[in-house]
Amino acid sequence: MNTRAAKDPLPQPPQIRGACPHDCPDTCALLTTVQHGVAIKVQGNPAHPHTAGVLCTKVSRYPERTYHPQRILHPLKRIGPKGSGQFERVSWDSALQDIARRLTQIAARDQGAAQAILPYSYAGTMGLVQGESMAARFFHRLGASLLDRTICAAAGGEGLTRTLGGKVGMKVEFFAHSRLILIWGSNSIGSNLHFWRHAMEAKRQGARLICIDPRKTETADKCHEHIALLPGTDAALALAVMRELIVHDWLDHDYIDRHTLGWEALRERAMAWTLERAASVCGVPLTQIESLARDYGRCYSEQKPAAIRLNYGMQRVRGGGNATRAIACLPALIGAWRQPAGGLLFSSSGSFPVDRSALQRPDLLAGRAPRTLNMVSIGDDLLRASSADFGPRIEALIVYNSNPVAVAPDSGKVVQGFARQDLFTVVLEHFQTDTADYADYILPATTQLEHADVHMSYGHTDVLLNRPAIAALGEAKPNTQIFRELAARMGFDDPCFADDDDTLCRAAYPTLDYEQLLTQGFATLPIADAPFAQGNFPTPSGKCEFYSASLAAQGQDGLPDHVPNYELLGTSAQYPLAMISPPARNFLNSTFVNVTSLRDIEGEPLLEISETDAALRGIGHGAVVRVFNARGSYLCTARLSPRARPGVVNGLGVWWRKLGLDGTNVNQLTSQKLTDMGRGPTFYDCLVQVELAT
């Protein structure tokens, strides 16, 4: 017997450093354990401080998604009617040659004809390389229409930029030291798990946590107080808090004088928002608003750090940009920015020195100025004819990193558009989604475990590198390689189309130590602990701009204000309920819906409704109901729940339509109308009626 061999530990399977690619502020660092070429486990990297070895339930199931039996691993060509999901396997060469031929025919018709081709993509991966690098180069060289990618946080992003100068804020780790945390429009337990860890640490140290959200979320359950305001009334609440700060002189006058712009005008605006007025608009008790203002104001008088974690739910209404502006003014009023644990965080993405021009090469447009179409209005745009105002009708659609048939608003129209027989559609995908069902070609794309990428974050300030852990399954190819090969077949011989993925990763952050990324997997940006303690906001004035001259120059109100919803509760007898459609906890938009273990946890498409509203309609727990408005109807199961306040129902999404009770999902009801600024969607600005299904 070899004693030494018996004592030696067995060799451990290798672990490959990576990054979570999904649309979440946490951007976790991953370790993928690989054995005999197979990924057997995905876990959080304990060496990365923000991840600390912890992953959400969704991403911890990533091998299940990667090796899913329904994964698309070969190019497919449609052989049945659009929407039928009938395809046959074809070769890459055959698919790419035919796609290139079809696109070339459209683009060669006349000058500007390439604008009849539209890319449609979003955050199926948040990677800078597999997102908009080689793909953007391809479409710029082609001269295709540009896409206004606004479907998530555009209103809040612009509102924050007009106030603070960019998508910047406090460091997430300092929430652990805050004494008051307002969690505003965020179900952090489900959508921002690693922030929640810091919030819980603060709570253990005696901090008070207040959740502001129309829905009584899992996060609200764990906070000291929940303010269940009506959808779209956040600006009214913020302005009433301002008034209380003024009346009680809970103000840091020195910070206001030195580091803000437009105080006197904002003061006058806020003084019109009495507690009574705000309570009526927000649908909450006057005493709750009074208590919120007192808690926030006393943080100034007692020199305790107060922090706001503002998230995307509250800005998906008509007045979303103004609401973000109003809330973003609050920290400057009490000088919260003076301390690392004070201030506000909405998104940190503006802190990252990404060289997007190097990645996307807009110079390939060569002086052309194609039209820009908003991804929110894809339903209407696909149904529009050619006109002088609109330009050419959309004839070809290339979809990657997105599932618009499921996630875009007013999906009845989206389906009509995708079903057009004269529309040529190519979809790069992992699975046969609702959108892929309408494709002429489905091209198999790699998952995060199979390709290289580099990432930023919108919840912390670390750059992460993703290295491929396994070889691509089947015939799947990275997005970058698909567009390289398509460019070659189109005759695009520009040298930039030969850049490999490593070159692209390096181009994204030319000022960063790339060797550190290779060695460690992440690199922390050099940002001050309290970046705005002395002002120095990245605004034109260098101050927190309560009044925005740039907005005023565009004919908009330079001050934040409450902008009522398009579909205002109490204005329609036909549709008397407001509906919001927050994500189901175990899905991420429409991603993970087909992962069996996660779908089993969610069960079925649900509508949360209060006992009061259910009783008025004779609806019992577990009943199948029809939720409807002028845009369409949707069948789902009613859950009588205290998570829904009276007057508001919660349609949990985003389920694939094909998995719904009647082949629809909650976006059958949402609107294509845009926000007050940022051209964003108004998913939570929606009136409906609910009745028992017959």
C-alpha cells in the first residue's frame, strides 16, 4: 500500500472566475466548478467583497439553465406559420448566407433603405462585449435604424442626471453604517440581495428601515415601517417631506448655500405640498408622511447618516423622471452627502470609465444619421407603414439579448407586428422563447459559462471579468462571433470586425489594469468614500441642481414636480383598479421562466388582490380571473393577499406568454406611452378591471 498516496488529498476540480450577466444591480462574481469539461456548480466568489460567496436562488441554478434539455444548440429555420414554433435544423453556412442575402437586398434598394432593418436588444446579458460591441459595429456599418434602449430605467436615469449630474451616488457598502434607510421602490430581498445584506447589518446596529412601495413586498415585511403609497405618487410624497423639513428647519443651510442650485424656487414649490394634500394624493395616512419627514429630518439635527436606496419600480410611470428628481433633492437638504453612509443610490453605472466608442465604433456610420426608434413602442412601430415622418417600414428585425414579445408593453400589438408575413426576423437565443416562435431563423447563442465578457455594475463600483468555463455546447456561438461571421458574408471587410473577444474586453476599459482582472477577476474603481461631501457634483454647475437649466431650455419645468399618471386612479368607472407588474421573485424579467425548478417555486401566473377588492367582485382565493382594459385581457389565478393594498392589484411577471392560461401575459394590459423624461416605459401606469373568468 502506498501510504503517501493514501494521505494525499484528491485533486480538486478547477474553478473558473466569472461574473453574473443578468440585469441586477449586484453583478456578482462567480466561481464555476468544472469537472471533465462539465460545469457542475456555480457559486458566489467569496474573495469578492460585494458577492461574499452568496448568490440568489436564480443564478445558483445556472448549470440547470445551461444544460437545459430544451436549449437551442443548432441553427433553426422556420417551416410552419409564424408563431407556430415549427422549425427545422439547418447549417450555420446556410442560415448566415440566407440572412446576409436578405439584409443586402433590403439595404441595396436605395439610399437610406438600410433603415428598414432594426436591431432589438437589451439586457439579456449586461456584458459590454456580448451586448453592444460587435453587434453595434455591424449595425453601424450597415446603416440600420438605431434603437433607443429605454425599457428599464431611462426616466430615473435622466432625472438623476439632471439633478446629480449622472448615474452616481453613495457606495453600497456604506449602507451598513446608516442610521436611517429609506428603501424606495425596491423589493431588495428579491432584486438586490447584496444591498439587503448591508441593510440588515445596519438594522442589527440599530438603524431604522422604512420601505416605500405600493406593494407590501418581502422587503417591506422585514422593515420597521411600510408606506403603501399609490403608484405614481412618489414625487408628491417627497415634496411633502421637503415641506416638513422647511417648516421644522431640519435643513443643512450651509450645504444648501454652498452646494445646491435653485433652492429658493424649490422651497416655494415644496411649500405648496401640505401633509393633507400629499396624504390625499398618495393615499396614505397623514401621520405616516409626518413621521417619515421627522425621521429623516432628525438625522440632520442629530448628525446621523440617512441613506436612500432608490430603485427602478417608482419611475415606470408618467412622472417617473420628476419623481426621481424630487427624491434625489432630499439628501442635499439635510447635508446627508457629508457622510459616507449618507446620500442616495439609484445607479452607480455612471462611475464606470467605459470606452463605448471603442467598442461600438459609431464612426462606421460614416456621416449617415439613421432614424432612432424607441424599443418601448415596438408594437406600434412594427405596424406602421412607410411615411415621410416615420421613414421606411420595418422589413427586418434582428433580436438578441431580449424577448420583446413577452417583455414589451401592449403585447397584443407586439404579437401582431411580429406575425407580419413580410417581416424577416432573426433571433439569437438560448431557448425557443415567445419571440423565437416568430423568427424566420433562430441562431444558437452561448451562455455566460461559454464565452468571455467584461462587466460594469449599477449597484456597486467594481469591474468584473468573465472567463469561459466550458466549451460552447453543440453549435452555439457567442453573439460577437455570430456578428463577425454575418459581417463577413455581407462583405464588410473593415479591420475592426476581426477583433477577438479578448481585444474587445481590453478595449472596454483602456485605463484599467487588465492584468488585475485576469488575476483576480475584479477590480475596484478609485472613488471617494463620500464623493459629494464638498459638492463637486458632475452637473454643469458642479452643484446638486434643484433647478435644471437644461430642462428649462427644452421647454420643460426646471423644478421637480408631481406629474399625475396618464391612467389616474379614480378617473375611470370602467377600469377602477390600478395595476403594477413587479417581477416574480424567482424570475428576472422573462429569464429563468423555463427553468423547471424555479418555475415550480413560482407555481403559476398570479394576480395579488386585496380581500376588499376581491369581495366586491365575488372573487375567492385561487379563482381564475380575467384582468382587462381597452388594450386586452389576461387570464391568471387570483391570490387574496395583504401584499396588495385596496385599489391596487399586483400582476406578477414576466411569464412567457406560451406558459400562461390563455397564451398571454401581464403585458397584454400595459401601455406604450412614455415617461415625462428619458422616453421610458410606463408599465406601472395602468388601470384595469378584474372579474371571474367564465
